Amino acid sequence: MTSFLQATLYGLLQGGLLGLIAVGFSLVWGVMNIVNLAHGAFVVLGAYVGWQVNDRLGLDPFLGMFVAAAVLFALGYGLQRWLINLVVNGPVFITLLLTFGLDLMIVQAMNIAFSADYRSIPTSYAGNSLHVGGIRLPLGRTLAFVVSVAVTLALVALINRTRTGLSIMATGMDRGAARLMGIRARHVYALTFGIAAGLAGMAGTMVGTVGTFNPAAAGGYTLLSFVIAVLGGLGNMYGALLGGLVIGLVEAWAGQYLPGTWINALAFLVLVVVLIVRPSGLVGRAYYAARLEV
């Protein structure tokens, strides 16, 4: 029972971080109908930014994540505004090819700049643990979980309670009508993509704090984001968090009782079962279902 509870706790903590990784991917897909295959590269790039500011400036990663968010926001805004927006009205496979090309370029650039060696962001406390009734509570992962939940709630508040957020949702539902209301759709799309990239940068810094990373990990984070976004419901921030928790629990339980080769297979099996029962995802597709395609 103790080992089961330990695995469950680890799964929840890991799932919260996975939710933060996926929430930006889900937002872009739900609002802009773009499957961003470079999302995992943004996560790893955020980890490298956090590592650099920690190594060169001695900045704690829980402060460095804001630097990573700012850098990735600027990169994401620029890429969307002056590159992806050029093909955003084209067939979906065009944006798939474009973001896949961006992924290859960013990953190769990280290989050249930082090498393919595994890195981590060292702290004096991330490896410490709290012991509660025989269960070990990793301090670093607990802090990362708290950050993930707080950031997700802040994003929900931004989308639902601010003019900027309402502009994002309105543009996602009907871009033509939003333009008639004076909303600058190109700017809103770039802002949405920038927010998603910034969140990926924050998540990457958390990944580097609680584990290791290298450029080759980018593809895995993109795949996990895809699964979690579909599982929770496209464009739904709560759905991304819940989907991350579910995947985290499934992987933790599978790792505890099944051979390692079954972990990913079981995660995809859960996705298939959920889609059969609830095609719109665990929480639903939020504003995505109301989109008027133009």
C-alpha cells in the first residue's frame, strides 16, 4: 500500500507538470486550429534558458522561469506574427509542415549551441524530500506542481476576466466577426502563440529543475502535449491540467506494476478509451466547439 501511495503521489506531481507543458499547446490548437509541432522544442529551449541564467547569473530556477517565459514569449510572438500568420489560412498540413520545420531548426540549433549532452538545473533544495507517514514528498516536484496549478489558474483568469483574453476567445470563435468589432486578429493570434510559448518556457525550466533534458527530448514533449490536449479537451485549460494528471497517474501506476515497455502503450490506451466514451475529451472542447471556420 505504501508503494502504491508513493506511486500515486509521484504521478500527481508529475501530472501537474505535464499539464503545464500541454496547456499552451492546447490553447493554440483550440483557438487557432494550429497543431504546433515545435511545442516540445519550445519546452526544451525554455529549459536551456533557465539553465543558462542559473549557470551565468546564479538565478534560482523558480525565478529564472520568468526569464525563460519572457524569451520564449518574444520568440513565439515573432514567429507567429511574421511567419506562421502567412499560412494560417491555408490547409492544416501546411502549418504542420511549417511547425515541423521550425522544430527541426530549433532542435538542431540547440544541438549546435549546447551539444546533445544531458543537462539539469542544480539547486540546493530540489532533491530534498518531506516525509509524511512513510511517504516521500519530493520538494522540487512539489514546488513545480504548485507552480503548474498556479500558472494554469492565472491563464484561466487571463482568458475569462480580461479584455485581452476575451479578444483571444472571440477571435478563435469567429475571426471575421472579431475583426468587425475592431480586434486585430493578427496581433491576437501572435499574442496567443507567444503566451503558449512563454508557458512552454516556464514548464521547461521546471523540467530542468526536477530532471534532465537534452534537445532530443523535444519530440517526446510534443507527443505528450498532443495526447494530453486531446484527452482533456482542445482549448480547455482545466482540461489540459486534468489530462496531465491522468497521464501522470497512468504512467506512475504502469511503471510500478508493469514492464517499462507498457507505459506509453497504456497511456495511449487510456486516450483511446476516453475518446470512445467522450469524444470531446474529459472536460470538453470549450470555445473550440463554437468556432466558425472561415
